[in-house]
Amino acid sequence: MNPVSEIENLHAYFDGELPDEERKAIEAMLTEDAEATLAELSLLRQAISVGLEAEAEKIPEARFEQLWDEVERTLERDARLQQAADSDVSLWSRVGAFFKPLWAPTAALAGVAAAAAIYIGSGESEPTENTPVSVASNDGPAQEAADEPMPLAPLQDDRIAANVEADEMPSNNEAEIQRIEFGGKTGRIDRIESKQGITTVIWIDDEDETLDSERAL
Amino acid sequence: MKHRRTIFTRLFPRPFTRLWAPIFASSLVPLATVSGALLLAPAQAQAEATSATCEIHTVLAMKTGDGIPDELGFLAGQLRDDQFAAFKSFRLLESKSLKLKLGETGAAMMTSGHQLKLQLLDAESSKLKLHAVLASGEKVLVDTDYRIESNGILLIGGVRHPDGKVFFAIRCRGG
């Protein structure tokens, strides 16, 4: 057999395409003749080399360049990342990273403090004006005990007490009337909304005239 | 990534540093509790108020004259409301004050001939619960229970007067 026919026979042999006679002949040659075996193996190596070269020729040169460029980019990127990782981090970054786990509890505590401040702040409103209160007349009678029948004993001089807190202004928050009885004919509860807030007004109708109110009682 | 070994990292290895957040948070909890207690202390003290000081202002509303005097500036916003549009001028007749203890009743006899009784029924948080009775001679004009913010004003008015109508402004402060 010439080399070309031997290569073809080997291909056919490994593909199981040889007739029995030729297959047995090749097997006998491979087992009995060492030189022939080496020759066949050399031919086989040559065949593989030729096949690979043929496959390589099918790949365009540009493809290799693209692959190599990609490899280079990957290597450069890894090098940059490694360099950045190895470089010194600023002090503030380190401090920030150190306290990073503390943000959540600190924020929670700040929220609690803010809620407490709002709760306390809503307790009592501050007066909005600063007009002093003065007394226009002298005092009438006073009495400490409330359950005694009228007439009552005179009160102490209340002008002093009125003037002590004259610089404070009322909070003007609406009153919640829980129970009310009018001794006269009618009465009504109304409210006044002003810049100072809401003020409740109890109107007493102790005359014959009729008060026009939607909330007349 | 390289890790520089500092004195701190040698003293406190990484498993220990991971405990900083819970340790710090747990140390802040009692601090926040104490701070909150201190902040809430005034409100708590206010909630325990067992007395009140009440001012009673008698205001005469007239259909003649002009304006609101300075001494009624604290009621100017209310007196300018449409409900008082029928009145041209106002005058502060008198002001009295009553010191009330919880459950006790105080009474003020006004020069207008009216008597106002006030009883402090309750004082919780910043609110006061009061019982007010306004009478003219033997006749009770109004008898009411109301709750109001400390330093809030309740107006009772429309009582006949030779020169117009009389209004009473009641302002109480807890504590």
C-alpha cells in the first residue's frame, strides 16, 4: 500500500468501514510488524497534523487578532482592578466604611428622638401675641369656697395676678364641651377661627330675641 | 485585596469589629432612654398637674363706639370675627383670677352682677377639665363641663347689659 492508501485505510479502519479481510490485514500488520506499526503511527500523526493545519487555515487571521485583543483587554482590566484594590484608600473612606454598620441604629435613634421632640412640642402651643392684659375696674367680692350659696365673699385683688401674666397670650385651642345646660330659653355653641386658633363661644340667649344659628340648642 | 494590619486590627480582629454595630447600638439604647426620660419629664410633670390658675375677663360689647382697646388685644382676633359684627366697640370691665385645686370650686363675683363658679375636675397632660356655672343672681344662665388645652380661652357671652352685651373670657393654666 502506498501512504495515501494506507491513511485512507486507517481512517476507514477506525470508522469501522473496512471489509473484514482488509480489517484483519491491518490488525495483523499492527500486531505483528513493529516497523509497520511505527510507520502507521507516523502516518497517523502526519494525518492529524495535516487535519489541524487544514482547520487552522479555515479560520481567518482577523479572528485571531480579535481573540488576542480580547485577551489583552481582559488582562489590562484585571491589572487595573488589582492596582485599584492595592492602592491606598482615603482616611474618610476608611472611617465611613468603619461606621457603615452604625447607620441603621443611629438613624433609628434619631427617628425616636425626632418623634419625642414632636410629641413634646405638640403639648402646649405658645402664645401668638404679646398685648398686655390690664384691669379696667376694681375687684368685686371674692370667695374661696365654691359650694357656698351666693352672695360670695370678695376675692383678693386680682389685678396683680392678671398683670403678672399679662405678657402671655392664650393658646386659643378649641374647648370640648362635654355637657351643657342653659338656664334660659336657648343658647348655642359656636366657634371662632382666627389666626390665634379656634376659640369656642357659648352664646346665652337670655332675651326674647331669637338667635339665628345652625347649632342652636 | 491587601489588608493593612494596623494596631487596631491586631487588637481587634475582624470577627470583633463586626460586633461594633450591635455593641454601639446597645450602648445607645440606655442613652436614648435617659435622654427621652429627661425630655419627657416636663410633659410628665404637666400630666401630674393638680391645680390651675384661671383668669376671668368681663368684656362689654357695645353697638356704639369704635374699635378694640389695647387691653383686649389678647381677644382681638376673636372679637373681629363676624359673630361680633353687630358690636362696634368693646371694653374690658374687669379681670379676676381664681386658683383652683383639683376637685375644688372657686367662685368670682363680677361687678356686672354675675357670678362665675369654676371647678377643676381633671388635669391630664396639657388639658384641663373644668366645670363652669355662670349665674345672674339666683338664675343659672349656663352650666357646662368642658375640656380645653391649658391656657386656652372659652368665651361665654350674650348676657344682657344696660350698655350692650357682656362676655366672659375664661382662661385657665394647669400647674
